[in-house]
Amino acid sequence: MNPTHHERLLNAVKNLKVAGTPDGPARHQPLTLLWAMGRVAHHRPRLVAWRDCHAELRALFREYGQPSSRPRPEFPWLALYRTDLWELHGHTGNVPTASGEPIKWMERHNPYGGLTAWAYELVDTSEESRAAVIDEIGHRFFNGTCPEQLLKDVGLLATASPVRQPAQPPSPVEEYLRLVQLVEAAEARGDHNRTTTSTREQPVRSDAARKAVLIRSRGRCENPLCTGQPNDVTDGGDPILEVDHIDDRAGWGRDHPENMIALCPNCHAIKTRGRSRDRLRPLLRTEAQARHEALRTQRRVNV
Ligand SMILES: [Zn+2]
């Protein structure tokens, strides 16, 4: 567990600003967070399109929201976006505030929303952090503890197995950062500006950078919208992932994990020739940078 991120997560949850209702504090923001944490527990994509999830959230709010709150998920999405916990992508222009009638904006832009990368990473790897958030939400919003049925409905009960144990030494984070150092040293020497001659001249590609990205991915496609990684593995037992440059290496995009991403074959095909590829590219860039940064911050805390 990363102690800094743990504190950061708990503080953000403690400091949620919610409206009052005659029955107690409005619950839509904490319910949205629990729902998102349930997605993490089941390794579902970090980000999800508004249109693909608002009905599910509405049903959750109807069941567990305060009786006088209208079940409208656009409000918690926009309120959470103002906190450290929530991201929106894929829209253009400014995000409206949670006051007024933002539903039209949500329908027009159909943004992708979800937990920020560092929060996702923490909830994914630390059972302790996950439990602390559930406790805090239960204490503040449910007079003590979250209803068991609610935790079941969002997929947060009986999730002990999907939580991965912290890595044994040598930790993947250390190994990732060691490889990044190799990459950066080679960059500094100018090695990355050379070309290699095979059938035609190509910029060199760093094996360390590729290995680092595979470690960072922890065996899962890094596209935050991925829905279709195959369960199969290669003959060598490795996950079926391809490491790709976000800005193409052939066009001298940087040969560094910040500009690289591990993708399953489906997502790789979408990035290369899907209609949504232009929309996907900035999202992948943000994701690679956020994951790189999450590991770097972790290192600063650990040493
Ligand atoms: Zn994928």
C-alpha cells in the first residue's frame, strides 16, 4: 500500500461535499465511488462511457439513495470531477458544474468517466485502502456501516480473490523504474536518435522500454476502455499483449514508457485502424503518463 495515496484517498472521501436531504446527507457521490470500486475489484475498465452506465447507476441510486433524492447520476459524476477522485475524458470544452441542468451536456458529449489512475491503482492493489473507504462511507452516509446487500450489488463482497497481494521483492515497481533509468540513460547518450537497418531504415527501439511497459501493465491491457482482453496466454505463459508507441516510433515518437502502452490485440487493432482511433490516442497518452507517474510517486514514498 502506498501510504501517501492511502491518505489522499481517505481525505478525498472524507471531504466529499454533498447536499443535505430531509433524511440525511445525499448518497449519490459515495454510491458512485462504491460502484467504481466494484468495477476495479472485477478488473473492469477504469473508464466507462456515460451512455453505457447511467442506467445501472440510476438503479443503484433508486435502491440505496436517500428517499427524497432523484436518481440522476450526472450530478455525482460532475461533483466528483471537481475532486481528486474522478476523471472525465472524450468531451470538448469546459465541464459544466453540478448545478443547473447538465444532463444535456452529458448526452451530447457522452464523456468517459471513472476513478483517477492513482486511485484505481490503489483500490486495485490495497485491500486495506478499499476497506477503509467502505468504512468511511458507511460511517458518514449509512449511520454506521454500508448495507451488505449494497456491497454485494456493486461487487465489493466476496472479492478477496481478485485482490492481488503486494508483490514480493524484487518489486515490479523497482524493476520498472530500473528499466526506465536504462531507457533514459540511453536517450541521454543519443542512442535513441540512431537508426537501424533491416529492410529499411527505422529508428532503434529500446528493449528495456518495452519490458518496463509490460511490467507496468501487470499483464492487463492498459487501454482504460478495454473490454476484450483474451483470457488465453502465449506458449510461454505470458499474457497476450502488444507494446505500442502512442506517437509512432517510425515518426520519431519517444521510445520511452511514457509514450508506450501495452494493448491487447483488440485494442491494438482499434488504435491502428478503428474509427475511434483519433479519440482513443489522447486517452492512451494520458493513461501511459498517469501510470508512469503513479509508479514514480510510489518510489518516492518507498525510499
Ligand atoms: Zn484491450
